[in-house]
Amino acid sequence: MARAFGALRTQSGSSVTALVGPWGSGKTSLIQLAIRECDAEHVEPSWTFVHFNPWLYQDLTSLQIAFLGALQGAVGRGRRGRKIRTAVGELGKRMAPLGSVGSLFGYDFAKPLAAISDLIAGQENPSRDQRELERLLREAKKPVMMVLDDLDRLAPDELLLVFKLVRLVGRLPHVHYLLAYDEKSLLDALSRTGLIGTDDPRRATDYLEKMIQLRLDVPPLRSQQVSSLLNAELDSMSRSLALEMDALGRARFAEAFGDHLLRRLDTPRAIYRYIRQVEAMYWGLHGEVDVADFLVLSWLRTAEPLLYSRIASEKVDLTGAADLMSALRDGSQAPAARTAAWKEIFTASQVAPQHREGVARVVGSLFPRFKSIWNAADKYDGGEESRGRVAHRHYFDRFFAFDVPRDDFSDRTIAEAVESVAVGRENKSVEALIALFRTQPELAITKVASFARDRRDTQGLHLLILWLARQYGRVPDDHSLFSTRDQVEDLCVWLLLRLSPSVTELEPLFSEISELPSGLPLLTRLVGGTKNPPPDLRIEEPTLSDLARDARSLYLRIVAGAFEQARQASVFDTPPDVWSLLRPWLALSADDARNWVASQVARERWSRWDVAARLATSQASVGVDSPVWRLSGLDLKTVDRLVGLDQLVEEIGRERIMSTVPTSVKGATPTAATRRELVVQTLRSHLNTGSL
């Protein structure tokens, strides 16, 4: 560009050069570089560069006056400057609207009305004024370059006026023009003027060709240039924001970038705008979200803002159903219908057809569930996303709030609390986590599980198990399909298996847990977990067998001790946590369980009838507040193993059993009386059919 300017510098005529490139391609930056290059050459006659941005003016009058004013300032320099400025001023007076003449060209409206009439009458011929101006400029031999940027932003009538001014007024000796614009936008604006019209699309192109003597095209960035520029900006941003991405995160971002972002981040402006968006919005999320997801979502917010806004309102669809009813509702919708719904969302969000599949792949890289929906898969087989990712239901809102919401909990606080618990230290982060267990137990256990499972060191795992056991007793049982208590149990099992303690380490751990509220049911779950380790843990034999054996032995000792402490209580007064151990005891050591129950019956503290009655099961609706419990049935096989059916029938009396009015109590509220009645009714059915 600077070389082209050098060739124009010695020409006595006027010229119009076009710098053509799409929005954001760097036209303004290239102009600035070319001007600096020309200034550095120190060649006479040197250029005078004057910038004129027609987009800054609100109406046609202001635009016309400003153009003439810029022209006056550009050519009115040097030793002949005063004469040239006067000549331009005289020309401007005769061209500009009367109401604007005075302020810009020095006309005093305090003059008598006759003087104004003389001006209107035009005592001087405008052509003569222009010839005089041309003579002065030709003698001055001072090259001037007027730079007109952002032409593609003008309204059609404004654009046409600028072109008329350049073509008819501004073509003066040694005065050159550089017009910078996006060709597609400019042609569109020209076609909407009365001069060009829309009948023949070629007319706008022909009009430009008559205007422009030299065309300079901004070369498109090559893929390697885009990658280099973006990498340089990302590196600089990563240092300033202290961004950290693991290998998987870098791979995910690289895949999204190569698959679609590279095609859209095709101009310097697009790249810089994208980077500035990330820099401006990441501060509140440092260490709280997945960096790769934030980078990709930031691009989506910048390039496809309408789709981004819609995604923010589709949390359930993109992260998984929030509750059982949502899951049932979504599962009933046909895959094709869900795909069609999302395609309508893309259309409503004005995603260009040529970009639709690429944008869908980008969204799919963020939300695996969306990828399944877009491809019309029958179901989504993936599990919950890892910590920090936008597709995780506990992190989704952070990405759109650009901070940790008030009803959320900082990952940094969770991480500090987990490490503090593992070393036996109490601090504010631990106190905050305990409070979270009371108010949002599901969120608390999900967060703790994520950080606890990521710990590489097994030191302190027994302290984590004990701490979780204390919280377990404080967590209400919400009676859902997979309750918060279930999650605490699963995490404790995982930590125990990861720890794989020896019997000398296991004994004090089990002993402490057994003394805690709800500790006995948790021990039952821990012992059961040693038989079926989760698939993400690989424990070699004989370690697993030894752990299962030691856990079983210690557990049976604790169970026997718990029942011994409750020996004086009746069946229905036996604490629920103790009674819950009876079935596991029967499963692990049937003889010991039967003998202990038999001793209670022999001492007439318990009756077989009451034992069977309390073994009756009950059920309640899942996922509702304050569920109502109803009797559901009685397993006679368990009753038979524990107290013997023949002995039970003998105790109650066959005649009494068979003479009872056959009114079902299934579905009744569980009480001692209804439970006993259920036993009688179940036995009558057994005696009549002979089956268990």
C-alpha cells in the first residue's frame, strides 16, 4: 500500500484508491501502517494525510459541510495555505446550505440582508472558484491523501452524497482519496439508492468501477495465520488470567477450534473481539469452571448471541432432567421431535444455514446430551459430566452468571474444606461445608464426592469417612430413587475400598461409626460394598477378600453388641437403627440371628408374632414431600428363617388365623395392630394355598 501511495505522490491529477476487505479484516490497521511507512520515508514532496469519517455525522447537511471543511483543512497548508483555504471557503459558500455557511466558512450573518442576497445571487461563478482553486493547488504541488473509512456503515443517501462529493467536487490537483469499505455491504447500500436501484445488481459494481482507479484488496488470513494470531493472543491472555487447562481440556478446545471456530475467527477484529470477551468475563470464574468450555462458550456468545441466550434457558434439556417427573416427560418425547425442536431454535436464533452443522458440532462438544438429541439418538447413554463443565447441572449457571451464584458453593472453598478434613483441621471452609450439608445436602455431597475422588493421596481417607458419617446422620432421607443418603453411602464405600485398611485400622473406624447417629445403617452399607466394588476402582486380590472378611467379622460383632444393648426393649420399642440390622445379620450369620431371637422369645421379652409383624414392609411415593407410608407386604421366607412358620402358627393359633374376617390391611398405615393383622392374613393365605 505504501508503494502504491509512492507512485501516486508525483501525479498532478486526482485519484481514488479503494481498500477493500470484510469487516474486521484490519483495513484501519493497514492504513495506519501504510501512513507510518510513508512518513518514515522522508521523501519530498511528502504526503499530507487527513482522516475523514463520514459515519460520524447525523445528517446530509452536516456531512456535506464536514467534507468541505476537511478538504479545506487538508489542502490549506504550506506557504500558499491562506489563499487555498480562502478559495475552498468561497467554493464551499456556494455549495453549502445557507444555514451552515457562516460557522464553517467564516460568513457573518450580522451583515446586512443585501450582502446575503448577493451571496445567494452568486456574484461569482462556482466554476471560476474551482478553477482558481485548481490553479493554486497545481502550483503548490503538495500531495494530499484524504482517508475515508467506514463507508460501508453509511445509509444509502449518505453514501451517494459522499461519492458525489469525491467525484464532482473533490477531484482537485494533487488531492487523492483512499476509500476503505466492505464490498458486499457497500454494494448493498448502493443498490438501495435511487441512482442505482435494484433492477440490475451489476449497476452498483459498474458505478464503483467508474469511481475507483486503484483497487487494493486485503488478503484473507490463511489458516496458519489465524492459528498463530489466536495462539499468541491466547498465550498472552492465559498468562494474564492464570488460565490452566489439562491435556483433555486442551484437546477439546483444539477439536472445537479446528472443526468450526477457525472458519469463523477469520479476521483480526473477530479474534481480538473474542479474546477481549474472554478477558472481560472470566475474572469471577477463576478456578470455578472448566476453562476449555468457557473459551468455546465465549466464542458462541460472541458469534451467535441469539443462540447463546436460548441455550441459557435450556438447562434441563442440555444437562439432564432436574427431577423424576422431568425425566419421565423428556423420555416420552420422540427423538425426531426433539431434534426438530432444536433445529427450530437454530432457525429462530438466526444461525446461518451454511454454519448450522458446524455450530451444532460446537454445541455438541459442550453438551453431549445435545449431540445425542441433534443426531436423533433413541437415548443418551452418557453419565453426568465431570466437575466444572458447562454440561454439569451444578456448574451450568456459573457460565451464564459469570460468577458463582448465591445458591451455589465455591469449588475453592470445597477443595480447601476436603483437604482440611483429611488432615483433621477445623476452619471456616469446613464450617461452611457443614452448613451446606444442612441446607443443600445434595449439592454438598456431589461437590465433596468430586474432590474426594480426585485426591491422589490415601492419607486422611479414614478421617474423610468419619466426617461423612457424621454428616450422614444429619442428612434427611428424601425417599427418592437415589437419595442424598445413598450418595453419602456410595462415597463412603468408595473411600473405604480406596483406603483398603488392615483389620487393626478398620476396627477403630467401624467402632467410631457405630457410635454415631445413623452409624449402624451406614456400616451395613459399607460391609455390603466390600463385596461389590464399583467399576471405577480396581482392587487386587487378596486385598479385597481380606477387607470383606475383616469388615464382615467386625460388623457382626457390632451387630450382636447393638442387639445386646437393646435386649430389654420390646420388639416395637427396639430402635429403628438397631432393628434395621436384623435382616443383614440373618443374611451374614443366620444361626446367630435365629439363636438371639429365640433367646428373646424364650425369656418372653419378644413374641414371634411381633417379630413377624415388624418384619412387614411398607412403602411410600417416591420424590414427594412428607410421604405417607403404607403397609405393602410380608416375606414369609424371611419369617420362616428367623422364627419358623410352624412355631408362629402355633403361637397365634390356627383356629384364630382361619377364623379372622378376610379384610386386607395392605395399604393401611403401619401400626403394631395393622402389622399383626397383616401377619394373620398372610398366614391364612399360606395355609389355604400351601405356598410361601
